[in-house]
Amino acid sequence: MENLKQAKQLIADAEVVIVTAGNGLAQIEGLDILDKKDFQNNFATVVQKYGVTNVQEALEYKFPSWQEQWLLWSQLIQEYTLNYQPSQTMQDLHYIIGRKKYFIATTTFADFFERADFNGNRIFNVVGNWSEMQCSSGINHGLHDDQQVVQTFIQAAKNHDLSAELVPKCEVCQQPLELHLPLNNHFYPESDANSRFRWFLTGNEDKKVTVLELGVDEASPQLFTPLVSLVEQFPQWSYVAADFSQDELPEVIQDRSAAVNADSATLIKSLAEK
């Protein structure tokens, strides 16, 4: 693999690692939001009834009732999060960065890093997390864990008893709760995690930092442009990217970067090898 030796050296020398993880890593962990075949296999009834063909369409679809909405959300969360087992890639990543100072910024939204035992205080879910709920009123009334709601809907579906009373409500205004994802203009970022990430970046400006980009694509520019700009700004920072070519990175950082022409799983496996 091109630039693998350089990538290994940059990770080994780093005092701090910032992981940016996008759709490419989510696919490795079993969630491809655009995969029609997988969705058809797991949610054939939904496909036939509503005409949605993948996870992204299902999340964006406006269902006739909140009960139906929450049932599908619950089924998606059960399939891709509650049934999730960390891949070897995630275990290898833990080995690579677990003994270093690290932070993870991700758009993968399905709790992969949390369930792989990475420190929750070092994770910023940039586009939210479907394991949390927010008020559908558009006003920030706080976030709530939705695991009990999911279990309730899964059991209710088995009992054929999907009553309106099951829909979770905001304790402040009694409006229905919805997933903490940017499905409409009600979304707001998780401010505490955002603040922790900003303080982390500020506190490590003078350290040897390596940004490790995993599966970031055009759907998540917020994980690419700002971090590349920081690497440009701080000469002691470096950049390692999976499934990338060296000439796609700004010329000013190419001598302290390693773009590896392999997917995230292959890169992480190689970085973990002694």
C-alpha cells in the first residue's frame, strides 16, 4: 500500500490522535445507509408498505403516525445498534489509539464507538446519535436516552399493540420526541460534546497531533475541511487518510501526510500489525 510506512510512523510518533470517521467506517460496522439489498432483506414489509428502499430514505420518510414512525426507528436501532458487535477493525483501532490521548469526531450516528468501549467523553457525534431523543417542537428541551422506548416498541409490535400512548413525550411541553438526527430543521448539535472537542483542539495546539481520517466522504465535509485547515496551521500536526490519494491533500501538508490507497479496515489492520 502506498504511503503505509509513513502512516505507521506518523501514528507511532503522535502524542495525540484525532479520529474522523464517516460513512465508510459505518459500512465496515454493518450500516450502509444507501444499501438497498440489505434493507430489503431486513425490512421487506416496510419496503412494500411505504416504498422506501434504504436506511436513509426510511429515516427521512414522514410516516402517517408517530407510532409507525417510532416502530421503524426502533427496528432500525435494534438491527444496527442493539445487535451490533464491534468489528475487528474497531478492536484494532482501540489498540492503536487507546493508549494515546485521543478524540473522535464522527458522523456515524449509530453508537459504534460507544459500544466499542471508547471513552464517551472523547466522542463528538457531529450529526447526532439515534440512541438519543430530542423534542420535536424545535426548541432545545434537552436530550434523552431512547433505549427503553426502543425496547417498548419492539415488544409492542410482537403483541400487536401499538397504541399512541407509547410515543415518548417531552417532559417540558408534551410534544412527541424524535431521534436526535438532522432529519428536519429542529436538529441542534450536542453542545457539551462540541465544547469538549473544541477545548481538546485548543489544548493540543502545541502537541504532535495526527489526524486519522477513516471513511470520510463528500457527505461529511465538516470532518475534512476544518481538520485539514488545522494541520495546515500547525506545522507539528500531520494527516493520515484511508482510501485517499496523496495529491488530494493540500500541497502544504503533503510532506507530513500519508494518504493510503486502501479502505479503512485494511489501513487499521496494517497499522495494528507490529
